[in-house]
Amino acid sequence: MAEMQLGMTISEDRQSVAIELAAVGHATAPLVLDLDQLSDLIKALGQARHRMVEGLPVPPLEGQTVATVNRPRWYIQVAQLDGSVLAFDHPAFGAVGFAIPRQEIATMVRILNNHLAMPSDRPTTRN
């Protein structure tokens, strides 16, 4: 597979982004997208990645560096699948969510309760 070069330029008014993608050494032509078009592209790329990793073993998260979103808007609801859905607004990907099976909720609650029992230097804030 050819080595790729990727460039992005966000307009001064932040209303559009120009994306240039080409094999190294080849000419590029900018693709200009507004926010909705960029969101659609990100979603399509995520779906493509999902298909590519489908069936592959999922590596453990423990020990990995994870890109963290600080204080996102979030929402939890009881799901139809005997579990809960946690949704949040990710600044890079938009609204995303995941389903948590009922048996894993107890583990999450235990860990979060242990966290709340720890002394804190900061005042508690509500989301």
C-alpha cells in the first residue's frame, strides 16, 4: 500500500475544513466540507473501521493510553437489552454511546462507589 499524506485546514470562521489526501508524491485536490459533511465522513470512516476489525480479538484496555474527554455531556438510560446505555457527546466524533450488560453494571457501580469513598481535594460537582 502506498504511503499517504494527509493535510487539513480549518477555515478562519471555523465553518469548513479543507482535507487533502493523496499518495506521497502525487497531486492533491482539497475536499471542502462543512460541519455536517465532516460529521457524516467521520461516521462513515468509523463504520468502515468497525467492519475491518469485526471478528478480530479486542485487546484489553488496561495499560493502554486512552484519549479522554473531560466533562462531556452525558445521558444514561435503561436499555431494552437487560442493561443500560451510556451516551455522551464526544468532541471528535459527535454523539456516541455504548450498551452495558446488566451483569457489568454491578462491577461499574462497585468501582464508582469505591471512588466516591476516597477522600477528594476538589469540591464535588454535578453534571
